[in-house]
Amino acid sequence: MSWHYQIRKRTITGKAFYDIVEMFDLPPGWTEESVGPYGETKDALLDDLARMRHDAEYYPVFEEFT
């Protein structure tokens, strides 16, 4: 399974909200809840945060309609 982080835009009752989700390629989909950086050490946490930022800048904003 391949995945990456991606910014999601959700519009609820006319108001936009942005968060970060994990996007999956096979099978296609995304996490329902937003995700935050995680690591078992400070360095691992910072690495995950850097990957989130990289992916957020690389991939377009995913718009989810509810």
C-alpha cells in the first residue's frame, strides 16, 4: 500500500476548514479523522512533521464535500 499526507479542505454549512489526512493509493481512500505528527523520539517526530510539510506542499489540496 502506498500513501502520503495531503491537505484536505472541508466545507461545512458554508465555512471552510483545512486539516491533514493520510491519502492511500491502493485501495484509494483517506483517513476520516485528521492526523498529527507522531514519533517515538523527538527526532522521529520532527522527521514526520517535515514529511507532512513536504507532502502538503507537493500535493494539491483535496476537497471533500460533505
